[in-house]
Amino acid sequence: MACVNADGTVTPTAKALLRSLETPLGPEAIAAEIGAPLFRVRSSLRELQAAGFVAESGGLFRATEAGRAKI
């Protein structure tokens, strides 16, 4: 399931994920916070990271400025 549309907008699930990243979180904490399966969160994080909307450091993810602009 794609979370970044061809026109650069993000899906409601991606918006929820980005909102959860006010503070850096790991995939398990994100899944618990937004109520999504861990496999979907990991897939979404990879896609959002490739788009430049999420950054990872030490296993924790945070929304970038570009990601916060999508919320």
C-alpha cells in the first residue's frame, strides 16, 4: 500500500504516522500509537524515508521538515 501519492500528497495513514513523530519513535511504538500493523508501519517508514519525509537515527524515526509540511 503506497503512502505517497504520485502527486506528492500523502495518504491519511501516512499523515497519522507523521503526526506520531513529534518525538523520535521506533517502529513498534509508532504501530502502537497509530493502531497499524507493524509490517505496514515498517513499509510506510521506508517509503516516507525514500521521499525525504522521515529520517532515521539509531533505530528511531522522526519527521523531517518536509514531512511536517505534509501533515
